[in-house]
Amino acid sequence: MSAELDISLLVWALTVAFVVVLLAVDLVVAAMRPHHVGFGEAAAWSVFYVLVAIGFGVWFTLHYGSGPGTEYFVGYLVEKSLSVDNLFVFVIIMATFAVPDEHQHKVLTFGIVLALIMRAIFIALGATLLSLFSFVFLLFGLLLIYTAVQLFRHRDEDPDIEDNVVVKTSRRVLPVTEDYVEGDLTTRTRGKRMVTPLFLVLVAIGTIDLLFALDSIPAVFGITAQPYVVFAANAFALLGLRALFFLVQGLLDRLVYLSTGLSLILAFIGLKLILQWAHEDIDDRVPEIPTLLSLAVIAVVLVAVTVASVIRTRRDPSVKAHAGSLRARRASAGQADRKRRVADRER
């Protein structure tokens, strides 16, 4: 990894301000003009955000060198690929809560804001821990390998949103309206303050954002130890998430091997972090994985799983992709009853 960068407070402030302005524009558009986002609009915004991310990377490389610049682009690629898995879960949340088209824009923008806040906190914590304790590389590496194994084991499942403990608790303790009340989070009905289903949607997305931050931040720290690069890679990958959702939501179910590919990428970065720790704390003869090799491996895996997914879905159009889960999805009471009845008949 490259030497510590000297990023001034002014550069930090301008970068954060730029990200906030872009988010504010998204939020204002979502709040002031609720509408169904069509393919053309989504494609235009997606291209815009990719060009913004590339433009930032070019500026960063020219000012701080090819090493940090390469780390930014690899980190951006990792976060972008992980963000596609976020989209799977967002689609599941939208379907679970039957979110109307005109409110999905607002939900996604709030979700991205929550994700950025959580990741900023984790970046600060991760950078502090790494500066104090080098064995944190080992912990991050083991966490990513564990996540990779669990994701691979449950690659053909989807996370159970209704089983989310925060969502279930919210339903139990808060009065919830039947409809979305024009996209408001709360409303007053017969003199009683109530939350709308949109509030529960944001709760679900917030908790999912937290879980994804626990994976994505160690993953990008496996590419670079520079907090500024980690923040920039995360911010610019997340900024395009809203537009990407509307652009590819109809195509996501065709990426049948995406979860497998992501599990391989997370395992690879986990190994990279463990080797980094061993090189620094045990023996400097332990090899490290260069950033350019990481870029090549990640790119090859993403291309391979995309091509393999296209071939599989062409041969069998009935097969559908899944977001993957870190734990087995529990059967509902109805499903359990049906399984018991089948077992009784077989006996």
C-alpha cells in the first residue's frame, strides 16, 4: 500500500461538500417531484455519476500519484460491485413493502444518505484502529473470509426482511397506517400520531445499510489504508446507486452468479489483509498482494460471473438470481406447518 497521504483539511472539506451537494440535489428532486423514473432518465444519471467518479479519480491521480490513484479506482470497483448486491436487497425491500413507484426515488436517496453516514463512522473507527493496532488487518481479513463463506453457502437465498428484528420491533411498538399517505413518514389520524409504511421501509434499509457497511469498509481497507481514499471510493460508488437501481432493477434477476462472484472477491481481499498483517507483524518475507493484481483479479471475477450469468439465463430463462444471505432464511409458521403435514403424510 502507498505511504500515508497528506490530505489537507481544505481538500477534505471540498470533497465532503461536493458529495453533500450531489446528495442534496437528489433529495430535493425526490421530495419536490415524486415520479416514476424511466430508463432514459436513469441511464443519464448513471452515466453522469460514473463520469463524476472517473473525473475525480483522474484529478486525484494527477495530484497524488499513480499509486493512490490506482487504489482509488480499485476501491471504487470493489464498492461498486458490492453496491449491486445492495440493489438486490433494495428490490426485495421495495417488493416486501409494496412501495409505490413515485416514492422509490425518495426511499433510495434516504437510504444512500444513511449508508454514507454509517460508512463515514466506520471509516473513522477503522482508520483509528488500523493506526493503533496492526492486528486489525487480521481481524478484518477473518471477518471478510467468514462473510465470503456464509454468502457462498446461502448464495441461492434472499435475506428475510420481515424477520429483521428492528422492523419487527418497530411494527410492534409503533402505530402504523395502512397506506403511504403521499410519501410522508408520519401523519396524524383521528388526533393520533402514526408512522407510515415508508418509515418502516427506511428502518429496513437503514439496518441493511449497517450490515453492508460491516463488510464493505473492511473490504476497501484491504485495498488502501488511506481514510480519504476509502471515503471517496465509498461516496462515489453510493452516489450512483439510486440511478443504477432504476436502470437495472429489471435485469438484476439475471445475474445468477453475482453472489458467488462477490464471495470470491471478499475471500480474496480477506486473504490480502491477512498477508498484509503477516508481512508487517510476523515476517517481512511474507508476500503481499499488489494493488494492480487485486484490480486484475476483481475485474476477471466480475467479467466471468457476468458472462456466466448471461449464458446460464439464456439456456434456462426460468432461473432467477438471489441477493445471497449471511444466514439461512427461517421458514414462516405457514411454511413450517406445510412441511410438517407433508412429513406426516410420508410417514
